Amino acid sequence: MAVAVDDLIEDLCETLGDAGEIVGALAEPRFDLFHAANSICSHKVRVVLAQLGTAYRSHVLNIFAGQTFLPGHVRLRLIGCARGGLALVQAHTGSTAASTGGCDPAVVPTLIDRQTGEVIVDSKAICRYLDAQAAEPDRLCPGAFRAAIEAQLDVVDNLPNYQMLVGKPAGADPRPRALQANAGVEFSMSKVARCDRYIAQFAGDQALVQAYGAKRSKELMAAQTLFSQDAVTGAYAKADDACSQLERRLQVKSGAWLFGDAVTMADLFWAVELLRMKNLGAQHLWEGGRRPAVEAFVGAAERLPSIQSAVLTWPGALF
């Protein structure tokens, strides 16, 4: 493993005051995962790890305390961005997809492979990477369905989770203060201010200045464009359309899950997404007989041990 990566992990753990907790093994695991309890992208990775039975060392970062902005974590992510061939983010699309929005240097999850020294920073790329390490019969993206599964992953990856987290369409019941639309602007601007502080603190470090500058641009755009009533209504319309497409696919499936009787990565991504919607009070998109196949899918997903351990009972995962 590259000494620079090793040192960054050690320094970040020292800053956090926590060496991490091993999940799923007694011995030292191959993977380190920096993640957040309530991050939907972290949910995806934790669920895939659980479904594969892959052990890892868990390093939980507090999003609201700004721990994803820590310089050690940002430096790790810059390595991952570069190795993944991803340009730094400059805009916010409302989704978490690095393929369309660029590489955010101050978010989670971040995976380190201790065996190879690889740093992977995009949740979908992390899940693919983990799946590739599994034996063929156990993989969550089996070759026969890979293209169709990838198409579903893309749909989920591009849903507007950030807007749905903090806003509701006009006329909807109000949510707690932390989830109201104005909180979206305030939360994004708090991240702009945090970037400003780090840019001033590390003015002589070109890499960090560039990283925090990119993050600042993203969050400023979010504050300016993502949380108007029209934008939030559009986000819910996009989610509604995705649920409609999923309903049609589920109505014609031939097995217990989307692609037969075995759980695939598409099932896990959709499960995480729908459970986040439910957690935010958006289950009206399928409940009450509106989309019975989606409702049944959510019920089945909630019974999966991987979903239960990585999301439903993970401390702090739900709002």
C-alpha cells in the first residue's frame, strides 16, 4: 500500500480520535470505509458489503459536524478522484452521481483497499469494485443481467435525493424544521462558509484550495437553484416517474426480485432509495394501492438482513 495513503488514514483517524470499528470479521479486514450514518450513498455501500459478507473497518464521519471536510479526508478523496479519472465537481445537479456531477472532494463514502492501495470515491464505483472481488456465483451484477442492472443503477444514482431531503411540493404537510426547504439553502450556505474557512486556512496548499473551491461552487449553486418550489416540485415529479417505471418492471418480473430469484445490486440500490423516500414521508408515491408492486418490493426489502443491518438498525441512519 502506498505510504501516502497509509499516512493519510492514520492522520485522519488521529484527528477523529477513533481508529474505526471492524464490521464482519475478527481479524484486520482488507477494506477501510469512511462513511456517514445517514448518507444515502453510504447506505448503498454498507448494504452491498453486508450482502456480499465482506468485512471492513468502519470510520463514521459526522456530516453535520463537517467531518467530511477534514483536510485528511479531502486529500484521500483527491487521490480517488484522480485515480478514477474524475474531474472535480463544479455544479450541483441535485443527485449524487459523480458521472454527471463530477467528483466531490468533501463527501462520503470513501473506500480504501488495503491490499492494493486503491482509493475509490464514488458509491456506484465502490459497489462495482467490491462486487468484482467476489466469486462469480456470489456477484450482485451477474454477467447475464449486467447491462440491465447497470441501467437500473443509473436511474437510482441520478434521482434528486438532495432536494427531496429538504423540500416538499406545495400543499404537502410540513416537516420538522431540519427538513424544511429553507433549511436546504441554509445547509448549503453553511458548507460554502466552511469551504471559505478552509481556503483561508490552507491558502498556500494549491490542491486543497482547488478542492475546497470546487466544493464551494457546488454548494453555492445548490443554494441558488435547487430549493425553489418549482425545483422541489420537479424533483418529486422525477421521483414519481422513476417509481412508475419501477412499478411496470416489477409487474412483469419472473422471480422474487428484479432479475430472478437472487438479489442483485439493482434490488439493493432501489431498496435503499425507496427506504430513504419512506423515511422522508414520500411513501405516498406507492402506498394506498397506487403502485402495489413497488409497495410489495419495499416490504420484501425491509426483511433483507443486509438492509436491516446496514440501514434500518444502523445507529443514526434514519432521520
